[in-house]
Amino acid sequence: MEQPSSPITAVTHGDPYPYYAELAARRPLYRDDTLGLWVASSAATVTAVLTSDLVLVRPAAEPVPRSLVGSPAGAIFGQLVRMTNGAAHLRLKPGVSARLALLDPTRVAEQSATHAQHLASELEPAAHPERLADFAFRLPVYVVASLLGVAEANLAETATRVRDFVGCLAPAATAEQIEQGKEAAGRLAEQFRAVLGRDQLDAVVANTVGYLSQSYEATAGLVGNTLLALARHPGTREDVRTERGLLAAVVREVGRHDAPVQNTRRFLAADAVVAGHAMNEGDAVLVVLAAANRDPAANPDPERFDPRRRERQTFTFGLGPHACPGEALATGIAVAGVECLLTAGVEPPALVPRARYRPSANTRIPLF
């Protein structure tokens, strides 16, 4: 298998990890003139970029993608705590994180199991593996939306709206997808204004929608990549059948070993030296989280898939002020989803020949 041609094509490559290992070892931070951005790939350089006070989550001149400005999608995007910097971020982040922290883990587990069973019954993924992606995408929306107060009768429609909203945020979104996403964002805003009793599309409404949109792809990737990990590691697959509780550790190791979110981007707020390299204001940095996960400086023997790994360092959900607070929630939902699929008769080894990856510049989500 040929190596990926770039860190972007690596995301959906059959096995990008030898390429990532070479980047982290030989070019931990370099300027890619073809892509027009810097690339950080080692644990040290990824940490330096994500924790720098001089690095932004959005270009200073374009806090909201131009294609979304003036629409409900743009209004939501512009108020998401994960997409803001400075005073707005400092004001909003504690509340957003606290709301997730207040979710009762027992209730999360119960809702996850209930909705996983419902979706498995509806989609019959053991007989129709091509429906596994639908299961994986809908499950986190059903769980999170129900926890936020959405009625069961509205969950399927909510999942469709979240799909369309997330679709319009992709850099490669078509004009049609952008318009669909704008409409979906407006409907989500109306829906959660009613659920939350808010008079306008404010930061509370926007970040409530954000809980759904941000869990959508990461959780789907965790579910699919865990199924592939179980297929490729028969010993682990057998241990999961006999050792209660091991599946949670398997999902956490998948988050490191075959990350659902492979990279993210950051932007220089001013001329600065980051990880020993002089960068200019406005420069973009591709932060290759999946490569940092496989850096032996962070995780000894990084190629080994080990659910019992001690002191695991996972960069998938970020570091620093913009670290994602939803890692535990996504992991819990994925555990329930995979457990349900195994019980429903899905056989992971049969999925490997069918697996391909959904086109994306940053998320690694298998389709079957």
C-alpha cells in the first residue's frame, strides 16, 4: 500500500500510521508549501501549538466561514465556545463544560443502551452492514438530544437536521449542502429555543446545538473504528466477550490508536515563534492529532493496540483551553453502541473487506 500523499489524504487512507510515524520522527513541524500551511505532528509540537496563547481556533479575519455569514448556521457557529477565543471563550467555556459534567453517567448509559437497541431493531445492522454508519451517526444525536429534553417523537428529525448542519461546515461542502445546512441550523435554533425557553438564538442555544454537532462525527468514528479494531485483534474481541467492562477500555484505546478526529487547525494571531519555528500572523497550522497519539515520546510502543495501556496520552480531543469536554460522553455512547451491535449479531471480521472511509479532511469514519 502506497503511503498517503499528504496529511490531508492520510485521514481516509487504509493505513496512514506508518506515514504519521515518519512525520512525527523526521518532520515534527514543517511548512508544507503545497498545502499552504504548517504541519505539526509530534506530541511536543502538537502540545506547543494547542497550548500557545498566540494561536487561534479561527482566522482573525474570518471568525465565521464566509459562506455562512448572515445565516442561522453562521450565528450558531460564531457563538460556539470551541470556535471562539479571548473574553468570549473565557466567559462561555465554564458553563458549557459544567453542563456536560452535570450529566448523570448512569442516565447517559441508560439512554445510550435504550437508543442503541431501538436503532438496532429498526436498522437490523447485522443483516444490513451498510446501515452501520446510519446507526453510528444517529445514536449520539438520539442520546444527547434526549438528555437535553427533546421528545422521542422528534429524535429522528433532529438527527437529520444535525446531519445537514454538520455537512454545511465541511470545507468541501457544495452549494446545495451549505443551503441545506443553513435551513437545518435555523430549525435547530427554533427547536432548542422552545426546549430551553430562550427568546433568541443566544450562546446558550448555540452551544446546545453544538453539543449535538460536535458529538456527531467523533462518536460515529469511535463506533466504526472500534468495530474494526475488534476485527483486527481477535484476542481483544474474545476478551470483550468474557470480561465485563473491558469494552470501555477498548474504546478509549481506539481513540488513541485509530482516532476518529485525525487533525484540527489553528491560526497565528501575530508573528510568533512556536515550537522553535518563526511563524507569521495569519499562518495556518494543521495539527495532526492522530500522529501525536502514535508518538513514542507520548505512548511507548505506540503501534501496539493495548486496552490495558497505562498512562495513555490521547490527543484526539485536544489540549489546552479548547480541549473538548465531551470525551467521556462520546466514549460512553460508543461503548453502548458497540455492545449493542455485538449483541445484535454484528461480526466485526466480516466488516473488514467492506470498509472504506467517508471522504473528509479531518475525520476518520468507516463506512461498510
